[in-house]
Amino acid sequence: MIQKEKVNLSNLYKNDKFKAIIKKLTIEEELNDEEQSFILSVALVFLNHYDSDKRLSTYVEFAYFIILNYSIQYRNYKPLYDFATEFGFFPISKYIIKNNLLQNLSIKDTLIDDYMEEFSYQNTFIQTLEQYDIHNKILNDENQEISFIAPTSYGKSSIVLDLIKSFDTRHNKIGIIVPSKSLLLQTYLLIKKERLNFKLIIHDEMYNNEEKFIGILTQERALRLIDKYDVSFDVLFIDEAHNLFTKNPRSILLSRLIKKNKIKNDNSKVIYLSPLISNSNSLKIDSLQNISEQKITFNIKEPSLFEFNDNKSYIYNRFVDDFFELSSYTDYLNYIKQTSKNKNFIFLRRPLKIEEFTKKLYAFIDDEIVDDEIESLIEILGKNVHSKFYTTKFLKKGIIYIHAKIPDQIKEYLESKFKKIGSLKYIVANTVILEGINLPIDNLYILNTHSVDKNELVNLIGRVNRLNEIFLTAQSGLHKLMPNVHFLNCEFSRSNSNMRNSIKKLRSRIFDDKVSNPTLENFDIEQLDEAQKVKIERIIENEEFIFNSSNSLRDRLKKYCIENNINLFYSDEEKLYDWLRDRINLINSKLDKWNEYDVIDKVFILFVSKLDFIGDFEIERLKNKEARNFYKMHIENSHKYTLNENINKTYQYFESIKNTDDSEFYIGESYGEKRRESDRYNQNAREVYVDLSLKDEEELVNLAIVKLKIEDDFVAYKINTLVQMMYEMELLSEDEYNLHFYGTTALKNIDLIKFGLPSSLIVKLDTDNQLENISFDEFGNIFTNEQFESYKTTIDDFLLFQIEKFI
């Protein structure tokens, strides 16, 4: 919203008549005939102003808000039909005609209906005029770098698929870079369905010198592919490209990937995909880049923004920047119950708070659900997870919760069930929901906005009433074009926060590209204080070193540590590189003794022992023999046992130390309740311990579930990075490496694990003699025989879900 628009709308709002009518329209209070005519005339005036100055896009949004609200409230769809047809919002026009919402259909309307078929995408959905035009522009855009910026659910996937199909033989090596493993699998399944003549790889180690492949990869895996196999991509699709802007190690890896690939392949194309970028120039790594921007400006969804505060509800009109009181409620739980719909997403940030709130919601809801699907799901979770997993209880009232500290197998399974089972009404989650499958959500409650910026809010809101749910499902309706978003001031909000400040961020749909990534061209180092500058300058120096280093052992070690973020584990980088060089030389002189050690002990000797400049507390813990023994056991168990067995083993371990002097157990910040000071960490001691002696059986079981995930992540993102480095430096044998990473030296098992199948599932399939019924085709896709299809009918739904994600 530009200043001119703000000023004009503010001045208009000073008019008593306009103010009274806009309030009535916003709170759905009945307008008389004269008021209806007046407000529709106002909409036409704003549309005329936009026609004379196309920069005034907020005027169109305001006119659309008026017409959409009016048409739905009074079930008079002629104004909405006329606007949608004239403005190219063809999905709305088509919906109105298809559902007989016009009283009299003229010959002109019939001709328009036929004309709109030209905007059908593969006979599946109708595109807006802007969508259709941008889609065609991208397919015909010859620029090396293109950005596609569009609201959530505006055809990103179809753009990717159509571009791949349009590429000629110059584009044989394609990378689709996704920010998470969950999105990796989702994208893989989408591409696999198209049966393209490419080998599909989702892990760098699946590459086998293919000349033609599509790599669906995280930035980490894509960089390893480039470095290890000296390969480059002809095309890179960067999904959620706005992630480049943030200042975190993964964003720097992403910009490094783009730069490295460009150096290796100067003719490569890059396509940036995002709903949250204001200016594509913000994506530039250097000034020589020319990014062709293709942007969908208008969003046909106009959220209804509500606030709950002091037991009263309000609705916010972003155009006049005012809140209008609606109703009173006894408390926030009562508000949720009375305003909830079929599928409700309740947002909280911290996993522990998610569980606390879910318990409160469960206790508040009286009636249990009588549903065979729910009963079956409770039984399956009891068998495959644990009978005392909180969700098995919450399901009885239509509630589930997910967050990043729940094992992926459970999280993804619960998401799929929320999508399929109608009686599951509430999902309580954090931003992990943005990384999973697209869920049917028609109501959003935000209970905490701490550290949630405008972009994240817009991304969350975009999950509510996706376009296919509005226009293609049996439960559709034009009211879903105004998704309900509720901001609740309650005990789970920060005491010093004000939800209104967050709501007001949504007044304008114009984004500020906050470039915090120091490797991007538009990063401004002068905005920082001196201490921050020193840290940023170090990052910049490290990036320059990566591209200009020599081949000495120390430089190779330094380069590897920077590229894999190992340097971030230590407070003195230069000391680290000297230590590693000297230590590796010593190890090579005494290989026989070195080979006697276990992999975890080798990690300790090379990266932990005798070092007083470790800055990462979790790595520091490996100085304790008990911690090393724990991780040896944890890694072995993760390869050997089912999820349920590993949860039980962890629970039994908790029980064994519950009433001992070791009852204060390290759990991490997400679930920590107590501080434990030490000589090194007393000043910055955080709540990272939990007292097991205070926990009952149910609490210990659920702590065991999250502990498994926390440790899996620590192993995957920290220990395994160190193990990978030892392997690259030829300090581990291939068998040692495979046994550590995959729990086996059997190549077929390893290939299936690289493909994404959990080790515990491979063990189950091996035990049931089913691995011989699984094969890979010439494109690297898994296929099975009739015996395996018959086997699938004998297993429960949880195992079947794990299999059918990949096979």
C-alpha cells in the first residue's frame, strides 16, 4: 500500500456516512438499499481510479473486498460475477455460472462461459487471466534467470512440470532445490507421477554418472553432488526462494550452490519460486545478474482478520486500519469452540507449548467422537508408536498435534490422516506445517506471534482455503475466498506482545525484502554495529576462501569445514584447522591403532578430545564417555529396531535412571525445564534439562518420543557431518561408513535407505523376505512384483503408508 493510497483511504474514512457503512459491511450488519448502492458505487470509483493509474493496486483490492463481501452477504452474485469477468478472476466467474448463482443467464454469459474454457489448465482447473498470461510468459522466457512470484497455491508445481517438459536436450541435468526433507518427498512424488524420461534422485549418493537426471535435493545434498562428482546442473529450480534472504547457515549454503553451479556451468538457468518476494533484484548474488521477474500481483483470497482480547472479539479492516468489536466470550477456549469450522489449524511456536495447549483443548472439549476410522487409528498408533502417546488420547476428541520434535514417520502419517479423516477437526502445529503435505484447512488460530514476521504470517495464512479447496472440492464455496484468521491474546501469547501490532503488518500486501544474507548483493553491512560487522566479515571472508583456496591439507580441511558448517561448532576456527591438520597427520602415522576404534570414538579423538574451544554444547557433551556410549547405542538401535521398540527402549532407560542421582536429564531447549550451570556455561545456562523423577509414565513415554527425534537430528546434522568428513579424508573404510550411516553393508538395503525408506522399515521388509520383490528401473524408480503387492494387503496402515510414500 503506497502512501497516496493510505492517505486517500484515511481521508475517506473521516466521512461519517462512509465510516458507518464500511463498519456495517465489515461486521456483516444489514445495509439498507441506499447503503448498498452507495458502497457499490464506492467500489466503482476506486476501480476507475485504478484504470487511470495502475500503480494503485490497493484500490482494486479494496473494490474487490467490497464486492466480495456484499455478494456473499446478500447472495447477489451479479456484482462479483461482473467484477471477476472484467478483471480476469475467471475461477470465480466459472464457479458462479457452474453453480447457477446468477438469476438470469444471458447469451453473453454463455459465450463468456465458453471463452473461459481457454483458460483451463489440462482440464483440471480454470486459471485467472493473470495466471494464464504469466504461465505462458515463463514458458517462453529465454532469460537465464527467471523469478516466478505468486501467492500460495497459484500453480508453482504446474510451472515446474511444464518447464521441464519444454526443455530441449541442452537441459538434461535438472535440480529442484527444496528447503526440507518433507518437501523433498512431496516434490519427488509429484515428479514421479509424470513419468518423465529422467532418472530421479533424492540423495547425492544415488547419482551414478547419469547424463540425464532430475535431482530433487536439499541445498546440502546438491552441493555434495557438485563437489563429490564434479557435476553441474543445466537448470536449478529454487523453491521457497525467499529463504535466500535470511541470515542462517542454510541460506548461505543456498546462495553458495547457485554461485558454484554458475561457475561450473555458465549457461545454466535458474528459476526462483516464491510467494514472498517484493523485488527479484534482492535475490542477486552479484551485480551482473539479470533476473527476469514474472509476478502475479492480485490474490483472489481476501482474509478476514479477527482478534480475541480481554474476552472480546474484533474484526480488522485493513483498508481503513480499524478494529470493530463483534462479540463477548467467557475465555479463549470457548472462542475457539464457537468459531471453529471443519478443519482448524492452531498455530504455536514452541513444541512444549503445542503439547500444553493441546492438553487444555482436549480437557475443554466434552464430547468424544464415535468413529471407526478414529478407533482404527488409535489402535495403529498404539501398536507402532505407543499406547500412551498423547495423540492416541487426543484423537478421541478430533485433535492431533505435530511439530519438528516428533519423528518424521509419525508426523507425516498424522498429516495424511488429518487430510483423509473428516472427524479430525483440530491440528495444533508450528511452522513445520509449511513443510509437509497440503492440508485442508479452513480456519487458522494464531496464539503466539513472537519472532513471526510478516512473510511468515502471510505464508501461514496462505495455507488456509487453498484454491483447489475453494473451486474443486465438494465442500467448496465462495465464502472460502475470505479465509478466517484469528489472533488470540491468551496465556500462550507473550506477556509483553500485542497481537494488534502483528495484525497491522498485514495491512499492505507489499513486502519488504529484508536481506540479511551477507552473500547477497543487496546486503548492507553498514546497518550493523561493530561486533556484528566482525562476524559478517568473517562469513564473507570464508565464502571468498571457498572459491579461491589452495590444495594444501590445511586449506582442504578449512574449505571442507566451512562448506559443511563444521566451523560453526567451534569458537576459534583457525585453531581448529591447525588442530585437524596435525591430528590427521598423527593418525595417518598410526593407522593400525586408529583402526581399532569405534566410529564415535574416532569422532571424539579427532573433533572433541583435548579441545577447549568447542562452542557447541551438544558437541562438547561428547567429552563424556557416557554420552559417547549413549550415541553408539542410539545409532545401532535406530538401524536395528522398529519405531515402537526404540521408543520403549528409551522409556525403559528413563525409568532406570528416574530415581537415581542422574534423574536430571539433558533434553535440549525445546523441552528443557531446568538449568544446570557449569564452569563453561554458567553465564549463558539455559533450561535444557528435565527432572525425570517428577514425571509419570505417560510423560516419560512422550519425552522418549521427542528424545528419539532430538537425538536423530543431532546425529544427522552434527555427528554425521563429522563422520562424513572423516570418510572424505579417507580416515574411515567404506564398510565403517555404511554401517554407521545405514546399519548394513548390503548394497540393495543401502540404496533403499538413500531413497528415503527408514532403516526400521528395511529391517521389517528384510525380516519378511520382501526385499527380493523390490527392484529399481532404468530411471532409478522403485517397482515391485505381484508377491509384494500381495504382501501389502497383510500389513497395517502405518507400515503401508511408509511403503507407499516411495513405492
